[in-house]
Amino acid sequence: MTAIRIEGLIKKFGDTVAVSSVNLEIPSGSLFFLLGPSGCGKTTLLRMIAGFTEPTEGRIYFGDRNVARTPANERNTGMVFQNYALWPHMSVFENVAFGLEVRRLGRDAIREKARRALELVRMGEYASRKPSELSGGQQQRVALARAVVFEPSVLLLDEPLSNLDAKLRLEMRQEIRRIVDTLKITTVYVTHDQDEALSLADGMAVLKGGHVIQAGAPRAMYRRPANRFVADFLGDTNFLPAILVRSGASEALYKTAAGNLVSTVAPFPEASELSLSLRPEAFRISRGGAQASGNALVGAVRSSIYLGGVAQHEVMLDVPAGAAESVVRVAELNPKNPPAIGERVALEIDADDVVPLAN
């Protein structure tokens, strides 16, 4: 297994800085995600790890070896592209075996390695078919088999599921997780899909404008984002302007623009004016609008959408006279009897689900 360490990595295209001073450590055998909006630099960073793009400055270590200036064919990496890039005139078996033939392995070794790779991705029975005879999910499995057949030290995935429909994406997520765990291979996965990252990653980094804004474990980043950008990018959230009322060693109390007092637990920023990030699914709905114990926002239901397993509500909060209106989104799981439009509700939220973020 191979750990990856990136130090001071910069890539410029003329006057445009695509990747700026990136430092990352990717543990050996982990599934690590690079994610962010279009143009954030994630694909350029992946291409530098692969060796397809040469850095302007910086170092990329595979273990103790600096490969920043090493040609792609000498890095022992496997790559899965967004469009699969399968040879249409070759069979599934021939597509998978091609890289081994280039490496001049013996015929028996090629046959055995290709067979094992196809069995790993559950495509052994399709070995004689052409790519045009396969579904999108099956083609993606073949592309994975081709990438791992020669036992690379690092596996690189460039938005591999973006061409699949929703059901196939869910299926392939688990397949990728299973393959990475089986092979214990260090894997770097580029996506703009937050659900893919949160459901699969051992670690991840969110990029914006070529910079790594935050890196860490998915659960920790979702629950304690470093700033508004990360909070907003990693799922839906509400931002409520607030001012600090008082703070102690382990707890702080804030007052929202609607006049509500909301407490949160450490860590919290020292800023006196900030925004509170409140995830829609963190609220508990109390009917009737009476002030509930603990943190609670009070208002009336403005809209409601029933989606089967979840109902999405918008609640207009009570605000002082002359203040701007304040609306929060609420996700109610397993909604058996959702509140009616206009019904008054109290929205309770635990202190550790309130995340204060500096503006």
C-alpha cells in the first residue's frame, strides 16, 4: 500500500492559477475524495497525481518517492475516466488484458490476471462481449477492472459515476467501496457529488478557486464545517445572522435577527457577529408553536413538499416589527402527519447541531 503526500503544489496556466499551494496527506489504503464546484482545480490536481499534467511547483510523494516530475507510465497508477474510454472493437476481456500486453506479460499470466480482475468486478460472464453490448454500469465495471488488473499502487477515479442514472450510481458506489477494501489500494476520487463523498470517503478535501478550503473525515466536516462555503457545499443548511450574547469555556449563547436565543457548544469562533448554520434535518418539529425547552425557533409553516420518506417544509419565523423576514428549511423524516400550511410550529435543535461560522 502507498501513502500519498502533496507539498506546496501549484499549477499555473499562463496567468491563471488552477491549483494554489495545496498540501495534503492521503493515508495508505484509504479512499480519498477531492470535491468542489466546477473550476475549483480538483481535476487538475488529480491529473498532476496521475502524471498527465506537470506541476509548476511543489512535490508529490508516493511513499518516500517524489514523483512530481516522473512520467505517468512510471508511476504505477490506474485511472478510470469519466467516459470509460473502452476500445469499442475489443471484447471485454481484450480491453482488460490490453494493459498487461503492453507490459509484455506472458500469455498465461495475462489470462489469469484478466480473469481475476473481471471476477472482482462481477463481469466474468461478459468477457466475450463488446462494450456496445453492455449497460453503462457494466461498462464502468470493465473500466474499473482494466484500471486494477496490473495491481497499481494508486487508483485514480475522475467522476466515474457521472454518466450513470441515480439507481446505478447507488449500486456502483458500493461496488467501488468493496473493490477498494478488497484490494486495499490507495484511491483518489474526484467528484462534485457531495452524496458520493459523504457515503464513501475515508477522508476528503473541499476545494475552491484552486485552494483546499478544508480537509478531514466526512462526518467531522459535515457536522463542523470550517466556513460558510463548506457548510453550504456539503449538503443543505440554513444560515441565520446572529450576535454573541455571552460565551464560556464550553458553551456560547447567540441572539438571532429574529430575536431567538440559541446556544451552541465549543468549538466556536470569537467573532461577535456571525452566522449560525442549522441543518434542515437537525430540527424537531413541535406542533402548536409553543416555546419548547432548549433551543427553539418559532414560526408558521409557509410551504410543504411531501417526498415519501421525507417532507420538506419552509417555516417563516416570528420576527420583531420592522425586521426582515426570516425563513428556514426543515426536513421531516418519515412524515406521517406533516403540519398544515399556516400551522404554527416550534423548531427544536440541539446545541451541538448549531454551528457558528464567522462571516
